[in-house]
Amino acid sequence: CPTSHPPTLQAAFAHLALAFRCDVFTLQQRVQVEKRARDAAEENIQEELGQCRAALERLGPSCTDEGCKEVLEQLQHSLAVLAAAVERATSAAEKLGAVHQEARMSRAAEVMVQHVENLKRHHMREHAELEEMKRLIQQNSRNRQLAETQDDVEPRLRPHPLMRSFQQGSARRRVSIAVIPKQLL
């Protein structure tokens, strides 16, 4: 990993990545275990509510007094309200668990997004440096080729030492001829 990233972010990213990899292997098993636990808890609650209903029904015929029958009806009504409340609580518990999981995943995703953004910035910086180095290398290569080409051309442009003395001699003659007045020619 690049050294420009904060170590805590890298460590958090590595920890989360490892946790995700480990979770993948056990996720199905954990889901099944939690479903069984939830189903068992719901069955236990329903069984208890069923036993309460059965006890109230058995109690019903033995109540002859109006006050007793009224209390029995209130208990049955309370039992029905309790059963509905248990269903709402179960649903709310599942939603709360989902929201807690979403919050944990949101924090984990934020760490991962920050790490990816750091990697992108680092990549862009390195890419820009690489492009600059390519440009400099190409420019340097062109300059070197131009210098080599000039070195190859210069010997042809520069006359051989004997040719140079001949050209100097002829230039002197030209000068001397140009200086001689036309009358003498």
C-alpha cells in the first residue's frame, strides 16, 4: 500500500476487508441459526399465549358471576392485545436489527470509500508523474537525436582540412581579384 495514506484508514480498510471475507463464508449458516432462534422464540410466545387462552376458556364456564365474566372478557381482550403487540414487537425488532446492521455497514462502506478515494488520488498523482516523465524522456530523446543528427551533418558541412585550406586560398584570391582595379584586368 502507498505510504501517503493514513495508517489508521489502511488498517481499518484491511480489517473490514478481512471481516467481509470471513463473513461471506459463514453468512448462510448465521442466517439459518438466527432464523431458527427467532422462530423458536415466536413459537414459545405463541405457545404461552395459547396456554393463556386455553386457561381463560376453561375458566369461562366456572364463572357464574357477572363481575367474574366481565374480568374474564377483559383478560381475553388483553390477551388479544398482547398477541398483536408481540407481533409488532417482533417486526420492530427485525427492523431495528436491519437498521443497526445498515449503520454498521454504512460506517464500513464510508471507510472503504475513503480508502478507494485515497487510492484514486494516489493513482492520479502517479499517472500524472508518469506522463510527465514520458514527456521528458521523449523530449530528451528528441534532443539527443537532434544532437546526433547535427554531429553527423557537421562533418559533411565542415570541409576536410585540405579542402579548408583550398577554400581559404581561393577566398584570398577572390578577395585579391576583387581588389585589383578593372583597368589592370
